[in-house]
Amino acid sequence: MKRYDDVIKKLRIKILNTINDEININDDEIKEIIESEVLSYSNDNYLEYKEKEDIINKLYNSIRKFDILQEIIDDKTITEIMINGFQNIYIERNGIITRYPHGFDSEERLHDIIQQMASKVNRRVNETDPIVDLRLEDGSRVNVCMPPVALNGPYVTIRKFPDRPFTIEELISIGSITKEASEFLNILVKSGYNIIISGGTGSGKTTFLNVLSNYIPEDERLITIEDSAELQINRVKNIVRLESRNANIEGKHAVSIRELVKASLRMRPDRIVIGEVRDASVIEMIQAMNTGHDGSLSTGHANSAFDMLSRLETLYMTGMDVPLAAIRSQIASAVDIIIQLGRLRDKSRKVLEISELEGICDNEYKINVLYKFEDEGDDKDGKVKGELKKTERGLSHKQKLLWAGIRDF
């Protein structure tokens, strides 16, 4: 359709001039005008049926939706959209990043789309506030960086999420985890072990958190707390879903993750699931895990179990002036299991390690590795060979298993 870009631009200008004087024109009326203009063009310049349909959709998207972005957003196979200025758009599909063949007409047009996104959620983005995070109606997470901080901008990154969550069976089928390890984690979640999922950007933390959350027994009361509502938990019926709120245009009325965690403790939760711990809310999370909310889950950015624990310490210290030894003692009492995820060289996402935090020894964390991914090189197609294998050491702390009535583990 690239050969019709000039036609679409001309028709768009003509249609906008037609509807500018209409105050209460609705979507159906706009579509009728578009169809009429395209049909008129086709009478003079023959178009195939499919070509007419494509031009109509592109015109409608450019006038009423997010222009060329709309067809990318609607494409369920695309998981990430990266806009580096108005002419450079990259997409991620099946872990592979490629350049999208189309761009915006101008930087001004991209500005218009960004303001359209921001206005839908009562946000503002300009030179004074050049960085903004927001969420689209379909749940996609958007980050915007505008000049002057964006040198060749505007830059827009859109993280999309599937309509339905992955199941553990699907993760097993694509080799992200073994059936044995998944059954082990199922037992741990049901028994109330506190679990942190660790990994880098794009390693699949939210996907895996969603899978684990669906192991939670149906008769428990669950509270989820997220920056952007992404979790899709279907089994638990007694569920409260909380989402943080950014400041409005006046810079007021923000609600942080930390405030939501505090509020959740007064809602009689059996468990709390925090989408990602990234600030001083770790204090309330650790306290919740230590005061009767066993089986709580969260994620965090880190490259190993030790790094994850170090990050929890650092975040803790940003919110409270407490000796490091006391912080480590609190974390060691709260966190039971750390699951390390990774994105390998062939772009596949794997569970790399499942570790137990046994406690503190000589003021250092003692970690017991239960499962570890063994890399066996690449096959002829460049795919990573290997498997998540159980180590010789078993789970040390079995008290929660016993409380759950599991004695033959």
C-alpha cells in the first residue's frame, strides 16, 4: 500500500476540510464520507476491492484513531512498537525486531498522535513535562519521551499484551519451563511460599507472574497491585484489582504503589500480588509477607537471585533509614523463593534458575539453588539447546508444606 501514500495524504486533507465544520459528527458519518471519497477516486483511478478497503481503513485510522500505528496495535502478533522519530518505526514479533516499512507524514503528525494518546487519560506531555507513562484502552503500556530530552524524537515505546494470558501448558510446550519444575512451583504457590520473579526487560516476568497467580487456590482473597493493569487472573473470584495513578495535568492526585500496598493491608487479603516492586513500596511488601500474608508474589528487575536481593535492599533503604543487617533479616524472613528468568541469544525466554532463600549466614544471604538451566549450545537452526534441571539439593524449609498438609514432598 506504500504506493498509495500520496493518495491517502491528499484524500485525508480533503476529508478533514469537509468535516472541520461539523461539530457533532460521529464515527459512522465520518466513515461514510471516507467511503464516498475513496469510491469517487476509484471511479477515476480503478482500484481493486482490497485496495479500496485498505485505503478506507488507513484513512479512518488516520482521522479517528492513531494513524499508521493503529494497524500495528491491532496486529496481535506484534508485542512491542518502538518509534524513534516520525520516520523510524520498529516492531517486535516473535522476539525478532524489524523495521516497519511506513512512517508518519511529519513530526507534527506524530506530536498530534502523542497528544491524542495522552489526552485520553488526562495526561500532558510537552517541553515542561517531556516524559510520560500511560496506558491505552486495550491495556498496552506506553512510554513517551519528547524534546528537549529526546534528541531525535519524539520517542514512543508501546508494550502490548495478549488478549488472553499464557497458560503453563503453553510455556512448557515452547520450552520456557519443564513440566516437573512447573508442578514444583504449583505446590509452592498453593502452600503459601512467598515468591519473587526476577529478570531483565522483556524476559517474561509479567507473563510468568500471571501463570503463577493462577495457581492460587480459588477460595482465597487476592489483591493485585500494578502500575498498569496487566494481570489476567481468572480462577480466583474474590479478587480486588488496584492500579496506581499518575499525577493529573495540574500535577496532583497521584496514587503510588506504596500507598496502594498500605491500603491493601486493610482489605483483609490472604495474598498480595504486586506487579513489580521498584520503589520504597518494598517496605510494605516485606512487612506484609512477614505478617500473615503468605503466598504473596511480585517481580523485579535483576540479573540473578543475589542481584534481586541486593535490589530489594537498595529500594528498602530509599524509604527508611534502617541498618543493613536489619533489612537483610527482614528480607530473609519474608522471601522464600526467587525465580530467575532470562532472554537467551536466540530470543527465547526461559526459566534459568529456581532458588530458595535459606536465610542469613555471617550477615550474607544463603541461597539454595533447586533448579538450574543447563545450556548445551545451539542446534543447526541457531536455537539454544538445554533444559531446566533439578539440582541434587532439595527444598530446605518445608514447614509451609506441612501446614498445607503436604507430607510426601
